[in-house]
Amino acid sequence: MKAGLFGGTFNPLHTAHIQIADHVKHHLGLDKIFFFPSATPPHKPGIDLAPAQDRYDMVVQSLAHKDGLVPSDIEITRKGPSYTIDTIDAFRRRCGQSCRFYLLMGSDAFFDTPSWKRQTDIFAAVSIVVMPRQGTVPHTDIQSFLDEHIAKGYTWHQEERQFVHDRLKPVRVCPVPLIDISSTLIRSRVKQHLSIKGLVPAPVEKIIRERNLYL
Ligand code: ATP
């Protein structure tokens, strides 16, 4: 099985999250993609963070009819900070060795990985799928980032459209539809009592309104 792993604060989940994941699923022929909201994000202190259960409910209700996009509470049921390497280990234990994992991340998250726990172990454990967030991400930027922060020895393979390494898993850039939506934008619009219709799935809008989030 080929499974995508898509983590985030999802504070809240928005339509770009779903559209880009759908795109990657078809583009890479993945069987499913697990969406796992983080409980205690180690990297986003001080933001207006909705309770983990609310963010998880948004994911569950929004993915209810999306084939192959699967909610996971793997991080919100674990105690302590949500480190991605621990989540990968947990998925590996759950799915067995026959499963191939692809970790999806926006380009902003990718360039932030030097601050993640055991980042090189992450690059050794799973293929990385980088989704450009604004325009394209030049290959030279990725190459120099990998050389400087992950390991020397990555080479670009044009045919497979990915960087390969003899010890670490491939890093692929997957062009996704460029959608200028962020959770920050949604929270700010809710605070200003502006419409968020179309920017988030309908169940997310309902949960935000009913539970008075982000006001
Ligand atoms: P915030 O505005 O609060 O920082 P966010 O919109 O970036 O939130 P996250 O939950 O942090 O949402 O994102 C989860 C993952 O989805 C991250 O890897 C992020 O880079 C990626 N992502 C979010 N929005 C987009 C987008 N519009 N295009 C591409 N990637 C995205």
C-alpha cells in the first residue's frame, strides 16, 4: 500500500488542504492519505489554537465523503508534543513494513524542517512530497537546502522528478494547484465577522459558528 501522511494544525482545515491532498493522491497514485491534526504543535506557540477535538471533528466531518482521504487521531490521542517522527513510527507499527509512506508538506513546512525533532531520521524513514505554496520552488533551492540541512549526496533524477540519495528516501516536488488560502486568513476573517464561505468546507464553517471559535 502507498499511503500519504498529511499533518498540520488544521486550525482550521481549509479547502486548499483538501484540494492539494486530492491532487497529490491522484498524481502519485496513493491508495489513501491520512490527515492527522497535531495536538500540541511544537512550532506554533501563541496562535489562536482551537481545541484539538474541534479541529479533529472538522477533519472527520469534511472528509466523510472523500474517497481515500482518511482522518487520523494518532497525534491528538498521544500525550505530549506532536513530533512527526513519533507519528511516522506509530503509522509504521500500525501498517507494517509493506506500507510505503509519503509525507506531504507545503514548501513553507519543508524549509522549516531543520527545527523538527530528528529531521534526518524523518528523511530516512519516508519519501517527502513538497507542495509549492507560492509559485514554483526552484530545484536549486531544494538541492542547496538538502545539502546544507539534511545530507550531502542528493542527486536530481529528471525521469522520476525527484531527488534521490543512497541512504535516505527520495524527495519529490509535486506541483499542486496554487491556492492562496491559509488558516491564518480564515481565523482573521472570522474575527472580523467576514464570510468564509467557499474558503473552508461547509462542516468547518458550521463547527466554527456553533462552537464560537476564533472570535
Ligand atoms: P497557518 O496559516 O495557521 O500557518 P496553514 O494554512 O499553513 O496554517 P497548516 O495546518 O499549518 O495550515 O498546514 C498543514 C500543511 O499544509 C503544511 O505542510 C502547509 O505547508 C500545507 N498547506 C497549507 N495551506 C496550503 C496551501 N494553500 N498550499 C500548499 N500547501 C499548504
